[in-house]
Amino acid sequence: MRIILLGPPGSGKGTQAPILAEKLGILAIASGDMFRAAIAKQTAVGMEAQGYMNAGELVPDATTIRLVTERLTEADCANGFILDGFPRTLPQAQELGEKIAIDKVIDITCDEEILIQRISGRRVHLPSGRVYHIDHHPPQVAGKDDETGEDLIQRDDDLPETIRKRLAVYTEQTKPLSEFYQNGDQPTYHEIDGNQEIAAITQAMLAVARS
Ligand code: AMP
């Protein structure tokens, strides 16, 4: 099962992808996590990506496509995967489609005020990519990851001035993918209401994945 998750920042992709992956026995691959790991390791890709990410802009297609499509050919992806944050532009979607057949596209829609509220309260455990929210999905101990007890951080690009930029970039560059996948014969496109509670969204997504 190969699934693409579409949806604006804050729609719940990073929360839902690992839950779904576990239930379906596949891998969650988040392009943003891959870039954050590359920055932490100060690799060439990380150095290139950092400026774009901090500005709330997209990393150039060539670098992003290479990073993600190479990852998808690794052995642990053979059983399937759920892609969180990729593709985000038409060229990314086209190249992915040429290389790998996708079974389902799940597009999470959400109202803008809810997105902003979710992103501003988001806290992340960087090494694992685990995502929390200070009100709606708090860690057991404030500021600490449930599994490792390590510190949670607020992402630099989750600060208010960058959030608006990222939402604008989504509308301009990523939203057209909804139409792209809706109009294609394959793969199947499904829209989910992302304004709901976490558990309700998971149920709706599982129903799509298993349909
Ligand atoms: P995310 O964690 O998915 O919100 O991604 C954080 C940031 O990483 C984005 O704002 C972009 O700067 C970069 N990024 C992640 N995925 C992509 C992608 N598919 N194409 C371009 N840039 C990306």
C-alpha cells in the first residue's frame, strides 16, 4: 500500500502518518523530517535546505525529489509507505508518478484559523519526528517526549511570521496537486475533513486506506 497524504501545514499529516503506518504495517516517510535530520547532521542537503525552511519556502525540486525518491527505493519501503509532505509541487508529483505507482491519495482539508492554532501550539521531538500540541495532544510531562523523555522543541518555521508564509506557499504551489490527483485516472483521490478530532480523522483515513 503506497499512500500520499496531502494537506496544508497543521492539517494533521505529521500526527496521522505514523498512526496509520503502524496500523497498516507500512512506513511513514516525512520529507520535512528528512530535511530536519539533514540539517542536524549538517550534510550538503541540510545546508541547502536550511535557508528555505527557515523562510517558510520550499526546498528546490531537484534536491527534494532526489532525496525522497532515493529513500523510497530502500528495502524497508518495499512493503509500502505513507508519504507526509511529499509531493508538494506539480513537478514533484509528476516525477514521483513516473517512478512509483501510488495506490491512494488522501487530501486533508482544514479551516485556516484551526491550522494556525494547531501550528502555534505544536511541539516536536526532533530525533523521532513525534508531534505534540500543548493543548490538544500534550506530552505526559510538559516539554518532554513521552517515549524518550528528551526535550521537545518549537520548530523555527512554526513561529507566527513564518506560518503565514507557509500557508501562502501551500495555496500557491501545493493546492494545485488536489486537482492534479482528482483528474488523474490513477491513483484514487479521497478528501478527508481535517477539522475533526485526531481519533476521528484516523478512523476516516483508515476507512479510505482499507477501501
Ligand atoms: P514539513 O515538516 O512537512 O512542514 O516541512 C517543513 C519544511 O521542509 C517545508 O516548509 C519546506 O521548506 C521543506 N520541505 C518539506 N517537504 C518538502 C517538499 N516536498 N518540497 C519542498 N520543500 C519541502
